[in-house]
Amino acid sequence: MTRMTRAADTQDVLVVGAGPTGLLLAGDLAAAGARVTLLERRGRVGADRTRAFAVHARTLEVLDARGLADELVALGQAAPVVGLFGRLELDLRRLRTRFPFVLITPQYNVEGLLERRALAVGVRIVRGAEVVALRQGADRVVVETADVGGFGAAYVVGCDGVRSTVRRLTGIGFPGRSVVRSVMLADVRLTDVPADAVTTNSNEYGFASLVPFGDGWYRAIGRAAGDDRPDDAPVSPAELAALLRRVLGSDHGMHDPRWISRFHSDERQAVRYRVGRVLLAGDAAHVHSPAGGIGMNTGLQDAANLGWKLAAVLQGRAGEPLLDSYEQERHPVGRQALRISGTITRGLLTAPGRGPARHVRALALPWVSRLNARTALAERLLSGVGISYPAPRGSHPLTGRRAPDIRLACGQRLYEALREGRFVLIVQPLIQGSHVPQTRWLRVAAPAGPLHSTLLIRPDGHIAWASDTGDPRRLRAALEHWSVGVEAGLREAEKTKVRP
């Protein structure tokens, strides 16, 4: 492992917020050699207050590239078919991935896995650290907390949620609006356990869903059609059980709720993801309806995109434009997440046949059905495997796409090779005349079978460059562009920024 240089009183990175996004990002940076402190306002949060339950295929691939996916899968329940709008089903078994399903597991399982990994690679986690002030200088950011003093770092990343203090102190706008109100939540026991991993439906009475924790508890979710009461309006178990009976046909013997409340859902996105040395990720950058279960997944994929880029800048291998590419790539993905969840919300949480809602539903259902029946784009977007990043004009068509889990000649899968945190160059042995050496930032591998294109895979599993000819000059230019070249960039890093 390498260690980045730093001023004596300054961390390399302060990550604010110890949710899934912050934990993954901090772990990635520490694994790359950065000195990372993770600040969390809260103490430990009880498992009964978990928010997210769905881990989609692309996120499982991201975790697989860190050796964590199989452990998480063992803690949850795979759901290969996802129901939407009560009538439409998305069949994730069609996805070309090692994880052709959505994994149903509580957020605290994800956080526990990521926290253990973060601590193992040297992340310092400070709980009870509420950020109250932030100021940027030419070469570092200083953060003040209410109770545990000040911290300095070369960069600060706000992963501190929808009410992000980092975003507010940096002056980044967060426009949007509330899209649905008076959604009831409760954690309950069930006498009659549902057969499906997720039980969900919507009809003229509203929307309801039951999601398992895996330990005998279920999250019950429901909204009665036309109910717009505020979050502090009283809610009773009897009210929720009655809605379950109307929408699901049964309340499944719901009993002994350990808590119950209402919430509302906003659609908002930060106008920028970066201002100077401060960046945003996860719910601090985008928030939307929980419909589709893509919120936590989008945040974890933000972290996977940002981590290797920030590490490359800290190591002296790349300049600030690489950090600019984080916003350029992830802001459109966040906007897409708002559109997807918004479409599902408007079709799922509104009562059919009543005024404007009837028209929303009439438009949404054919749109999703058409995607599902003709191109399977809905499955690819919901699962994340269809996310691609913009490529320069004239690039190979594969550039920017998510890389499939190619089997390598050494016996590994691509996502096993990505666990080293390096770029991976996959090239047929017959055209390895370019003699690109393996370095601490680049691994060269041959595919186990025929491969028509030479592929340069980024550490986040997206294709940085591709060629059908394997032109050595263009390959070396691509390596230099992505700061994994074997010449000037390596020599400079050896001299100034990184020590073995």
C-alpha cells in the first residue's frame, strides 16, 4: 500500500457522513493509501430505523470489485422479478450479470459490511462530530465541529444526507419539491408470512408494500389515495392494517409494531457536485422517492466513481480536470434517478381513475411496458447495469459503458481483478506487441476466450477506452490521458507524491 504525502496538521480527505456512501468512499480512499477521517453527527443508529432495502445488480458488481458482494448476498433474499404498478413485472433474470436480481436486505447490513472494511484499511471514524463551519483555502479545507474540535484536509466530501450541512455551508443550491406526502411506515411482525420477497400492489385505495428485514421483522409501507396529511399527523397501526387489507387483500396478521410514523418524499438535486475542494455524493447531492429502491444504489455508485479519481489527484497522477469529470458523469445519472423514481411514484402512489392521477398513470404504464417488452431498457436502468458515461466524439462505441464480468486467462473474473484498485487492460496475446508493462496502477490481462476489442477498464468498472485494432500509439495515448501511462506520469509520481 502507498501513503500519500500531506501536511502534518491535515488529512488527505475528510468524509462527512457515515452512511453507505461515505463508508464506501472512505474505504476506497484509505485502501488507495489516503489518510481519511470520517465524521458522523450521530451515534450509532438502531437497526429498526433502516431506510433502504434494495441492492441492485450494478451496486452488487461494485461491491464484488471490493470482495464484499458474496457476503452481502448471503445476508439477504434475491428477488429476480420486480413488480411495478400492480400489473407490470420487470424480469431481472434477463440481465447479463453475475447478479440477475435485486437483493432485499436492510441498509444496516450494507453499512455494517462497509464499516468493517473501512476500519480494516485504516479509516478513522469520529462519531458525535456535528459540522458547524467550513472554510476553503488555497490548498486545504478546514472544518469545525460542535463538540470535537476542528479538522483540516486537502478535500472534503459531503455524504451527509438530504439535509447536508456541507452542502449548505458551501452554498450549493438544492432545488426541487415534495412529490408525495403522508406515506405511513412501520416495522411490524406478521402472523401470515408472504410468499414473495417483496409484496407490493396499488389500486384505487392507494399503495402498500411489505419488505422483510430477514430476522422476522417487516417494513410495512402504505399511502391511502388522496391522503396529503403532514408528517406529524397521528397514525395508528389500525389505520395501516386497514390499508394493507384494501390494497394487498390481507394485512398478513400484522402485529406488535416497534415504531410507526409518516414521511414525505422530495425530488431535489444539487446544482453542482463540486465547488473547489468540496464535493458532494449520495443524498447530499440528490434525493427522490424510495420507489424503485435506487437511492442508496445511486449514492454508492457516486462513491465508486469519485474514489479512484480523488486518489489519483492526491497521488499526483492526475490534475483537477479529473475531479471535474465526477460531476460531468454523475450529475446526469442523478437526474436520471429522479426521473425513474418519479415515474414509478406517479404511477404507483397515486390512485388510478381519479382526476389528474388517471392521466399520469395512463401515460406511465405504456411507457414502462414498452421499455420492458421491446428493449428491456427498464431492467437495465433500474438495476444500474445500463448506466453509461459520455465519451469523446469519435470514441469506440463501448467507451463509457459498464464493463461485463469478462473471464480472464489467469482464471479470474474481471471484477476479481478490479479488487486491486488498478485499471485493467484486457488485450489478446497476439496483439500485445505494444509491450505495455504492468504497474502499480495498471494490470495487463488476456481474456480467457476470443475478444474482438482491446479494453481499458477503469477501477469503477467502466470502459475508459476500447479499440478493435489494438493500435499501440492510441493505447499509450489513452493510458496517458487516464493517468496510468508508463512514462512521465509514473516518473513524476515516484519522485514527488508516492513512496513504496
